[in-house]
Amino acid sequence: MVMMVMMKDDKFLTGLLSRCVEQQMIEIISSGVLSPGEGCSPKVCIVGSGPAGFYTAQQLIKARQDVEVDIYERLPVPFGLVRFGVAPDHPEVKNVINTFTQTARQSRCSFYGNVDVGTDVSVEELRQAYHAVVLSYGAEGNRTMGVPGEDLAGVHAAKDFVGWYNGLPSCRQLRPDLSSETAVILGQGNVALDVARVLLSPLDILKMTDITQPALEALAESQVRRVLIVGRRGPVQVACTVKEVREMVNLPNARPEMVGADFEGVAEALKDLPRPRKRLTELMLKTALEVPGEKEQQRRSEASHAWGFRFFRSPVEILADPERSRTAGIRLAVNRLEGSGEGARAVLTGEVEDVTCGLVISSIGYKSLPIDPSLPFDSRKAIVLNNMGRVQRAAGLYCSGWLKTGPTGVIATTMNNSFDTARSLVEDMDLGTLDVSVVKPGSQSVAALLEKRGVKPVTFSDWEKIDRVELSRGEAVGKPREKLLTVEEMLQVARS
Ligand code: FAD
Ligand code: NAP
């Protein structure tokens, strides 16, 4: 792997690069691989093959009959968080893969997996090779709590825990210790609820999903019986949605354990809430305060597992065991709310409370990272600075998905913001603000650079080989898919 070092505004280096790409272009044309006329179609490359990458490609191909789109992806497998984020027990969400596959199979779309942009090829080199570059590489980092003890064994970012049960190669070694009775999840978004559900779901349910075999084996041995989902604000401010809370309420063999006092004044606030938030709050209120019918009471009393929201609590410190080798608990600050509704702020009361637990999962949000020092990156918001998807001060550079908006929104939200970026790009081509009259070499010059650097991309049909192997391994054990867990194994199958 070749590490690219680009200095911001380094005109000399940019000029040199430009001449290199031009030279390659001349070589490609004179070698007869590319005739001069062939280079005329607008060439766009997309970095990242998650929903943002594929929806941007889909819209570009639909809007212009001449555009050619190449998608570069770091991993040998496509689909980003649809493969590595979406919970294994939500298979219906993964149906979007069918639409992405249709896009990838179009003659004007190519997939190049196993290419890490920023390492194997720089953004600047892509900009030289293509008329436009769309950055859609998502949010691969995570927010940190910034409290003492965060690095102790037994504390994990939800991003890594999710990556572990979903087979993300970089999380294979996580091996979380599930030997304690109580787990605390910080944050009350849908990722927190995914994690809670996976920790508490009966094995019979999980083993019919595409969860990885090592995760299934670890969960089979898990001693976790109680999961607390902790939020710094109140019931009216939770970030999760009603469907996910209902799944928790209906979880077999698990009873809800709420603190009634947390819901003081919530019933009175219902009338002013917008409809989706109202339904969600009603469900939480009912779960916390209503005495259930006989059958439900029976079910709850027999349940061996429990879960509950804990409100008005912020992490202060992760407590260590006497050997200081791993987590033994968490100290939480007790908050009160200032203001009302979704914008209410958590304010410390000065009181603290300790909870004994052996597993802490921090689910307070993902975070995009700058992959190239030349990008105008807003470190506070962790997004690429953009206007309607046009990266600021960088002609021909665009962004879509979580990198554009920050790490919130479901796939449909990502689809809409990616369509918007594609529309901005097409508008720029149509109006001539983006010059597509000059011939650009596209993937041919990038292929030459990658070859020189010893990087061998994985094509979409290579991925389809991996797909077939995973599906047949899954079939053999009664699962929809058994994922390959290492990049090496993926490459081996792709090249078989
Ligand atoms: P991503 O999906 O992250 O795609 C980014 C892609 O870029 C990845 O393939 C990555 O490998 C690639 N990449 C990164 N760096 C580089 C690089 N340097 N070079 C080349 N490629 C690179 N939404 C729903 O609607 N339903 C759900 O059930 C749901 N569940 C979710 C569960 C979790 C745990 C999370 C975190 C999100 C979930 N979402 C769900 C939200 C949904 O996943 C996002 O809206 C969507 O994936 C964002 O798309 P994206 O393309 O911006 O990012
Ligand atoms: P999220 O929805 O933004 O939730 C983040 C949670 O972390 C919030 O409860 C937030 O509380 C809390 N938080 C943030 N910073 C904190 C801090 N410093 N200290 C304490 N708490 C903090 O993020 P997410 O759960 O990672 O989900 C990301 C997106 O993916 C969301 O849009 C989600 O809906 C989507 N997703 C969807 C599904 C699904 O459809 N099933 C599944 C998973 C994810 P505050 O509100 O107080 O900031």
C-alpha cells in the first residue's frame, strides 16, 4: 500500500499529478485501448458503496444518458452499513441491496472494491482522472464520551460492537466479554436499541439471521440478563423510534423495567407532541406505568431477562475493578431538564449514582473522518463543508450521505440527500459550471496507478462470487447468509 501525502493548495504537486494523468491518457490512447472519441462521456467517480454511493450513482445514470459512473470501495464487498450496520434480525431493510445490484449491473456503472481512497489512490488523483468525484464514504468513526476509564476492557463503542456481530473485518478481534449480568448502553438512539435487542434476543431467533457464527457462539454463552439504556435527557427526548421500542416491549423472555418517577409530567405533555413522537411516548408511558393484563404479568414474571430506559443520566466515569484491569461499573451524573420538548437541555444537578456492570457500550453516535488533508472538513460537525452536496472551494468535488449531513437518518433519508447531490452535479454539467468537454481517462488511469501500487480491485462480478459462497454457506446451516469474516478470505473467493 502506498501512503499518499498531499499538501493543501500545493500547486506544484497538483500540476505534476495533472501531467502524470495527461501522460497516462496519451499512453492509453496511443496503446489503442481508448480511442479519442471514447473519452468524451462525462466520467464521475463515487467514493464509497453504501446507500449514499449507490443512490447517487442511480440518480446520475437516470438523469443523464451519457454519464459513466465508477464506484470505489475500501472493502472487497459493497453496501456499507446495509451489510455491516443494519441489525441481523431486520432482513427486510436489506432488500435495498436488490436495487443497488440493479444499478451496479448497468453498463454505465462499474464497481472497484478493495480500493482504499486516501491510501491506495488520493482524492486529488481521482479529481484528475474524472470530471467529478462524489465522496460518499460515510461515518467510520464514533463520538467518544470523554470520561475517565473509557479505555478500560469491557467498554466498547457501539460501532465496533455492531461491526463485530455483523462481520466487519476490522472488528473481528473484538470478542466482547459477556460474562457479567448487567450491561449498560449509553445513548437512546436506534443503534442503542439494536444492540440491546441483540444482547437479549433468544438464540433461536438470532440463529435464523445472518449474524456471524462467532457472535452467535459468544451470545450462546452470554451471562447478560439485564440491559439498561441510559440517556442524558428524558422520555420526550429519546432518539429511537416507536417500531424499535415495540420490538423491545415484545422481546420474548424479557420484561421491561422502567422507573415510574422518570415519567412525571409526561402524560400532560403528550397533547403538544407531533404525531410520531406522541405514539412513541404513549408506548413508553404505557410500558412504564400501566398495570399489564394477567397474561402479560405472567409472561413478565417468568422472563429471565430484563431491559429498561434510564433517563436524566450522563456518564461521568467508568469504574474499574480492584485490579484496575476492566470495568466494574459506571458513575452517572443525575441531570434535570432545562426547557421543554425536543430541544430541552440536560443540566447537572450535582448528584451522582453508581451502577454495577461489566459491559458498557457507548452508542452516542458515529462520526465521519477526513480521508484526505486536502478536504475542507468541519471537525466540529464532522462533515465535509458543502452546499447542496457541492464541496466548498473544490470545483468538481461533491459529497452525499452521512459524510454530507452527519451520522443521522435512515436509508430513505440518505437516499433523498444523495438524489439531491446527484441533481446538483447534473445541474452543474447542464449549465456548464462543471466542464465535461475535456477528455478524462477515468478508471483507465486509476487502474494504471493501482497496478503500479500493487492494488488489485474487486469487480462487481467478483463480489457476486463472494455473495454466492456466503449464501450457500448460510443455506447449509439454516441462515440466510454466512458472511466471510476476513478481507483475505473475501479476496481469495473473489479471485477463485
Ligand atoms: P455507509 O453506509 O457507511 O457507506 C459508506 C461506504 O464507504 C462503506 O461501504 C465504506 O466501506 C466505504 N468507505 C469508507 N471509507 C472509504 C475509503 N477511504 N475509500 C473507499 N471507500 C470507503 N437505516 C434504516 O433505514 N434502517 C435500519 O435498520 C438501519 N439500521 C442501522 C444500523 C446501524 C448500526 C447504523 C449505524 C445505521 C443504520 N441505519 C438504518 C442507517 C443507514 O445505515 C444509513 O442511513 C446509511 O447507511 C448511510 O449511508 P452512507 O452511504 O452515507 O454510509
Ligand atoms: P442518534 O439517533 O443520533 O442517537 C444518539 C444518542 O446518543 C442520543 O440518545 C443522544 O442523546 C446520545 N448522545 C449523543 N451525544 C451524547 C453525549 N455526549 N453524552 C450522552 N449521550 C449522548 O444516533 P444512532 O443511534 O447512532 O443512529 C444513527 C442514525 O441511524 C439514526 O438516524 C437512526 O435512526 C438510524 N438507525 C436506524 C435504525 C432503524 O431504522 N431501525 C437502526 C439503527 C440506526 P441526545 O438526544 O441528548 O443528544
